[in-house]
Amino acid sequence: QEYRQYFRTGPPLVTFRQAELYGLLPYHDRSPDAASATREKDIERAVIRGVRFAPEGRPMQRTTVHCPARLEILTAEPEFDMDMQGTDKWLGGMASPCGRYVYGVPGTARQVLRISVADGRMTCMGPKFGGKFKWLRGVEVPAEPEYSVTYPSGCCLALPCNH
């Protein structure tokens, strides 16, 4: 895999079109009677100011990036389906420290949503809470030796924000 160095040693390379979009070069007059000498002077001025141009014909970035994420459409169990309707039910989501579940942080929903990564099964868990916008995000707590009996796979905490 190609990785970009964290610290750049100079300004990034840009194409002529990018330089136009960023305001580093005036827009090119593409008419047949446009003077190429004017364009060359504009490019020379930009180089003096520190603009670095990429070689023509070479793309600056790879056009395809490998991403292991995938989209799956989950279907709810019939008894669970009615509870899914509504807006702002779950306002955030987070992965469990063990990687086996994704948790939906309840907004207007009464319980935490738990989705099993292995089979996509959805369940609501925990006590039922009333009110709107109870939590916005979750916090991951990795499994540690002192809590390994109580939380063998780590835990996810949600801190109340409006109570």
C-alpha cells in the first residue's frame, strides 16, 4: 500500500486546472486567438510564488481506493419492525470493543439498539428510558484485567446529557 508521508517537505503538486480552481492561476482563455505567451507568464509567476505543478497527463491521486466497508440492508423481525419507525430513534452508533456488535445510541428510542455483525440480527437491550435526545454518542471502554469478569469483551458507555 502506498502511504503519504505525514509531514510534507513542500507544497503539494497541483495540476493547471487545480491551480485555476484554487486561484493560483487566472482561468485559461481557451479561444483560438488566446495568447499562449500570457499563459506562460502566468505559470512562471505562479512558480516564483512557490506553486509546484504536476507533470501533465499524470493523475495526482489514485482514482480507486480499496475500502473494506460494505453496505448491507438489514430487515427487522416482525415484532421489532413497529419499534423502528420514527425519526431520530438512534442518533449515533459505535462498534463494540470486541468487534462483534454495533450499538445504536438512543435519541428518541427507549432502548439501545444492538446489531450483531455476524448475522445482522437487531435487538433492543437494556432498561427502557423515556424522553427525547437522551444521548448523542457512546464511549468505548476496552476489556481490562480488572473488569474482565464483569465485562469480558469490554463495554460501551453512554453518558446522560439532558438529565
